[in-house]
Amino acid sequence: MGVYSTVIAYSYLRLSSKKQMAGYGRERQLENTVKAAQKHGWVLSEKTFEDLGVSGWKGQNVSEGAFSEFLSLVDSGSLQTPCVLICENPDRISRQGVNKSVEIMLTLLRKGVQVYTVSDDRLYSGSSEYALFDLMTWGISAQRGAEESEVKSQRIKDARKRKQLAARTTGIKVTSQCPVWMEYDKASDQFNVLEEKASIVKEIFSLYTQGYGSIQITHKLVASATPPLGRSAKWTPQKVNYILRQQSVIGLFQPMRKSGTTYLPEGEPISDYYPAIIDQQTWEKAEIIKAKSGALRGRKAINHRNIFKGLLKCVCGRAYTLKGGNEDSVRCGSYGTTCKEPTWVYTKLEHNLLLVLNGLDWTALTGTGEHVEQLEAIRHDIEVTKLKLAKADKGVSNLAETIKEMGLDDMLRSSLNEAREQRERLKGQIEKLRQKETLLAAQASNEGNWKRLHQVRNMLDNEEGRHKVNGYLRSLISDITLKTGATPWLTTPHPELPYREHDTRSKGSMVITLNSGVEIEAQVSKDQKTVYWNNGESRSVFVFGNSK
């Protein structure tokens, strides 16, 4: 190809897959670079630019890889120009098609960087008499590389789809990777449960559905010297949360696809792919708890002192938290900043709330008999369907992001339409379930006493019992709003109770909102000795004082 001036040359190597990296690809490219420099009399720099495991099809090497570093060093003057960049062929630099690839080459030439391709022994300098021909050659090579990448990508997608279809229809395994509580048996192409490790996962779910948070579950696992699962050397709340999120516990496998540097779900999860170690009812209960509690947060209260954990909130909207001291108290999370609501003495608050709850006519409020069972089942179905709707919304968002990155093709259009249709179906299902819920609530029987909370007091003297009480209360109550201040009475005090002039205004109130939507407002008298509330008719009872 002629005689070239002695200049500094830099080698650029790129391998896009782990398979290429495991083979001879890197050594081959490096050896060819050395031979090219020796052949043409260039001084080969010791600095080599390598993009290993980086794709050139989406331009990852240009935007964030070693090639991007090379351009930055040229721009900053750290690399002297003119110089030569040696690569195997044009598609090592870019597989993004003619326009983008030619743009990159012209950018290099403008910066004083000549490009030498080993495969055809060609120097692209931009100043030769063959400049136009060089440009056409580079463009043709770039287009061929882009088409090869497109074909390869489509083949990989098709192969992956065939594997997934086979997994859904015949049960074959598309990967030997599995959760730490299982192992893959190649001979039978099946996953076997490691019972000792699976029992730990079951215990975690059991504790969580009883009301324990990830922090207290971690404490229990550490205290019992339970061996950590996976590579982690110790138990952490993050590890517990990770296990609680794994759909594999109920046998699901979610195929994933790579989009840039992230992985996105591909299609619906495959059922019965793994042996299930958690039953569907337990999984759904855990999912509902997570959805109601927001992020997976641990319960930090020592010995679970606060049986109303997750229920108490301030009139400003923030949650009340338990504070220790000479006498435990609860106060607003914004206390001292944006909120001036005073604290409440916890022991008195607990006593009074339980007394009010125990005095409610739960039969009238929630019903009993078969209608109650049906109502509970409907409400469970509503929560489960809401979770499915949230996942469907996320699926639509993921597809929208994919279309934004890759463009819209027939397959993605079909997937997006299916996802949207599924989302609308779920919305319709929720609406129908809501209608059934309203009807059943109206039909619920008023006979007998459905549940009384007086037996709860026998469970408050130990940590395990208080956890169960918290879970029980959360199954009945949506939230309890505490507010203070002299407000007019909402109910008329019972005439048989002592009634003094200063009782004409209340000290504060506790608004209890049941999961059924019913609200009960209990008001504390100014002398803090009497509480009044209304659950359909005026009721009153002597209690201890509540607030400071």
C-alpha cells in the first residue's frame, strides 16, 4: 500500500462477547497490530486501548469505552498527532451502520488520526488520491458489519424465544442457574431443593407474614447462628429483602434481556420452572404487606414495644415513631420542624386504643358468617389484582423504554399492545371486584360477635405475642390518626357519666380508620379521664389519660 512516514501508532482492540474473550481473539488482534507496526515502520505505543466485552453495534465503545478515552486524550493533547490508530477492520470501531461509522472516521481524520485496518492492509488518511474510494470502502465495510450484527442479534433473539417457548411448553431448562436453595442436576435436567437452605427461606417468609420486618428477621437469624445463604458472609436486612422479592420461591422464572447496561424482563414469568418452596397464599400475603408498607423496611422497635407500628400517623400526614426515655412516647416524624403536635404517652395510648377497639361492635362494622369470609376473599383478590396491575404498568414502561432505545418493530408493537390490553383487563377486574365488595359489605350479617379484642391483652407480655397483635391489628385497621387541641365534641357524653363544665371541649382525638373504610373518632376529655367515641351511636367509658 506504499511507504508511510514514521509516526506513533496506537492499537485498538475490541471483543464484544465473553466467548470471544475466552478464545484467541485478543491475542490475534494484538499480534496483527505488532506485525502491522513493524511492517510499516511505525513506533507502536505501549499504551493499548481495549474494549473487551463491549458492543460496537450500539456504540457503547464510542460513548463510554476505551475508544471514547482515546478520543478524549487526542482532544486534550495528551496524545500527539498526527498518529495512527491500528485496528483489525472498520467494524472493530463501529457497527452502527454507514452514517454513524463514516462520521466517526471523518472525526478521527479531522483530529489528525489516521486509521489502519489490518484485514485489508489499508491506511485511511483522507489526503490520498484514493480518499473517495477509501470513504466508500469504509462505508461498505461498516454497512456489512451492521447487517451482520443485526442478523446475529435476530438469531440470538429467535434462539432465545425458542428456548423460552420450549421452557413454557415442555419444561426444559434454559439455564442451569438457580437460587441458592436449589441445585441443578444435568442428568435429569431438573432442579433439586436443598432442604436445609430452603427451610431458612421458609422461616424468613413465616416471620415476615407474622409482622416481623427485615431488621428484626436479621437479628433473629444472627442470634440463632443461622448460616447465611449465598456468597454473603453474614445476614443483613438487604439480604433478607432480596429473598423476600424472589419469585423463584413460588416456582417462577423471569427471562431477562440486556438493554444497554441494564436488564429488563422479557415476556411473562415462566410458571413451575423451579420447585416451589412457598405456597401461593403465603407469597400473596407477603406481597400485600410489602405493597401496604411501601419499601421493605425493618421494624426497629426494641422488643416490638409499639403494637400499632405502621398504623399511627399525625394529622399532618407523617407517621408517629416510638421514642424511648423514662416513659415511652410516640411523636410525629416532623416534630420540631414543620409539625408542632405534642407527643403521646405510649403506655396510656396503647391501653386506651385497645379499650376503644374492644368496645366496638365488630359485627355491625364488619359483619360475620359466610358473608364475612366472602368479603375477606374478595378483598384479598383485590389486593392481589392491584399487585398484578402494578407489574403490568411496569411492563408497559419497560417496553416504552425499549422502543425508545431500539425503535418500534412489529414484535415490540405487538408486545406493547398486549401489555396495554392486559393492563386494561386488570383495571376492569378490579372494578368488578370493588362492586362485589360493596354488595357483600351491605349483605354482611349482623348476628353474633365476630371478633373481640379482649383476648389480645393475654398476648402483650412477650415479643412474639406483640408481633402477632400488630399483624392482627393491621389486618383490621388502615391507620390511626392522632391529633390534639381543644375541639368541639362530636358525640354527646353519656348522661350517667360525670359531666363537668370544663368537659364541654375535648383534649384531642384518635381517628381509627378500618380497612373496610369505616371511621371511628374517639375523643379524650380535657381532664384526660374520659374518652367518647361513636360507632353508630354515642358510647362512652372511663379510661386513663392519653396525651401529655
